[in-house]
Amino acid sequence: VVVMTTEVLRNMLYAGSSTLIGLHTVVMDEVHYLADRFRGAVWEEVILHLADDVQLVSLSATVSNAEEFGEWLQAVRGDTTVIVEEHRPVPLWQSVMVRNELYDLFVDDDQHDVNPHLARLAAQESRFERDHHHHHHQRGGRRGRPSGTAHRPDVVDRLDHAGLLPAIVFIFSRAGCDGAVRQCVRAGLRLVEPEHRAAIRAALERRTELIAEEDLAVLGYHELLDALERGIAPHHAGMLPAFKEAVEELFAAGLLRVVFATETLALGINMPARSVVLESLVKWNGEAHVDLTPGEYTQLTGRAGRRGIDVEGHAVVLWSSGFDPRHVASLASTRTYPLRSSFRPSYNMAVNL
């Protein structure tokens, strides 16, 4: 079994690599990635160029037009079976955190009816913004008010008291993840028992034993160790691989209680939690700030609820200025994520062919 990116496999196919002789099966995990406008075409190239006798297994939790996708696979790969499973092993409950209070997003089991209290809060905030804007223009003055957005240490503390840890808090910024960890450390949070600290320290030491002490000091080893021993960690692509692997190992072992992560954690890493928290419903896509799609929302919140451990999983969205509970409800209740091809022939592809 070899685990690789689609780019590596695509390059091996174009190069006619002898390594692929006798290849039996290719598993396309998260196959909906072929809709990605930057990398998706590579997935389709692989599907098209694999030898006819190679079996293809495509996995996804968010493709609603599975039959249509299956028909295309049948056309380009031959006999294809589409297997659809609608049942989620661990039920997922949707919540909103306003300041330090948790509210159910829906008031019915079918998750259709939005909590009227949240709708009232949103209406009050909208009225306040209008009045404040009008008052500011008339008087040139400012009127403050308590924000509905909770501070990160307070969010973690509230989840801890509600029994909703371990949690993954998604922040769409590497610097934001590191900053959140520092905020929680400065606030004095300690989420793990003293007897677990030795195991945490040993795991990090084992992962970094080949790195010189002076290098570790420059790389922020001691700050990370302090955070980990408190049960708090960052996780993003900018981290030293040894640090990131230690975080993954410790979280999987249940020794970390909260991880502040970018969305890369939602792709291909087996790190489920009891709860998933979304700080924002807007992310930077490399070109602009855009709203999360229902498919992305499902992908991120799908980490909540550990099979065989949790009775239920929890998705928590933090209240922020201009919050619209109906918009969140539409993200949470949408079950149709059509897969659309991003395949665009390029000069590079033509040269490779």
C-alpha cells in the first residue's frame, strides 16, 4: 500500500513509471476534490489515464449526484457500482454560541425549524446596528455594547463545562491558530490532569529527538510543550512536521482537549472529536474572502462525533456581527452537493500527453 497525492500518481502515469506495473487498485479518498478549481483537474486526469485493468474505488461524504458521477465513471472506466449510505452512525447536533451561552440551532428533531430565540437576537442586533449608524451620523458619537462573539478561552471553558471536549476549533488562518493557542495559555487554561503531562512530554520528545536543542528553542518547542501539557494545540500546514505529527498522535490518543486548526485537518487526517467549532463562515480561497459552501460546512463539521465513543457529535458556530441563523441552518440542512468537473485542458496537459 502506497499513500500519495494525486499529483504524484499523475506524474508517474505520464512518465510511464515501471512502479505502476501490476497495480491493482487506486483509492480516491475525498473524490469530490475533483471539483476544486486549482487541483481538481489532476484527479480527473488520473481517472482517465489509469490502465483499464486497474480497479478504482472513489470515496466521498458530500457528493449528492453520486448516480450521475457513477454514470461518468462507467463511461470512462467501465463497469461501475454506486453504493450510497444515508445513515450517520453518530447523530450530529447543531448549536450556536452567543457570548458564553449555547443555543440549539434547530428546535425540531428533523432539523428544519430554526430556533426563534436566535432569530430574535439577530433581529435585535440588526436594529441596534441601524440605530447606532443613524445615531453616529446625527451626533458624531459612539455607543458601545457587549459583542455577541465569545473570546476563545471563554469558548473552550464553556465547552469544557458542557462536557463537549475534545473539540476541534477551525480558524481559517495559520497565524490565527497560533494566536488562539497563546490566548488560551495566557488565560491560564489547564484541560488535562497532571498525570497525563509526562505522556504528552514523552510523545513530543520522541518525535523531536533528532533535532538539536538550539534548533528546538528557535522553532518554539518550549512554547508548544507548555501548550500541549495544558491539553491545547495548533494544527496547520506551517508547523514543523514533527510538531504536527505529535499533535495528531496525542489528539488521537485522547491526551489533547482542544486543537485550533485550519481546514487542512478536515481533509484526509483521521482526527475526529466530540465537537467541532467554526469561528467564521467566511474563508480566504486564495483570491478572495468567500462564504463556506454547504459541502465545506459538512466536511468540517463531519469531524464531530467519534464512532464507538460518543453518543452524539456537536457542531458549534460562534456568533459574530451580522450573524444570520437562517444562513447557518441552510448550510447545516442542505443535503445536495452536486459534483461539478473543474477539468480544463491546459498547455501543460497537452505537452505531457
